[in-house]
Amino acid sequence: MAAAKKNGNLRLFLFVAGITIITLFFVWTRLQNIRLKIESARLKQREQETLLENNRLKLEWARLVSPKRLEQLGGEKYNLSRPRPEQVVVLKENQ
């Protein structure tokens, strides 16, 4: 009878331990899911900020290399002007 009682206690212990392990695994997976959703939202926000910065930089680049701005900058800062026709040399392409 004592062996049967020990065997029953062992089964109960193993059952409770199994349920505990399964519950802990479920809680851990839920926490991982929540953590990953938060990380995903943070990365999406970062992506949006990066795209906005990229678009801003593209606009700034377009403004900086615009022919009108470069011509104005050349004239004001470097005292350059458009070449006169006699200053233009056309080179023939060698074939």
C-alpha cells in the first residue's frame, strides 16, 4: 500500500510539474510575442523616420546641384560668367 501511495504521489508530482512547465512555456511565448511586436513597431517607426530623412536629403541634393543655383554661385562667389563664343573650343571625338 505504501508503494502505491508513493507511486500516486509521484504521478501527481509529475502531472503538476508537467502542467507548470507547459504554463511557463505558454507565458514565455506570450512575452516573446509582445516583445517582438513592440520591437517591430519601433523598427517601423525608425524606417518611417529614415525614409523622411532620405526624402529631405534628396530634395536638398536636388537644390544644391540645380544649374540655376550653380550658375548663381559661380557668378557671385567665384566671379565666373558664361563663356563668350570665341572662348568655346569644340573637340572632335577620335574614332
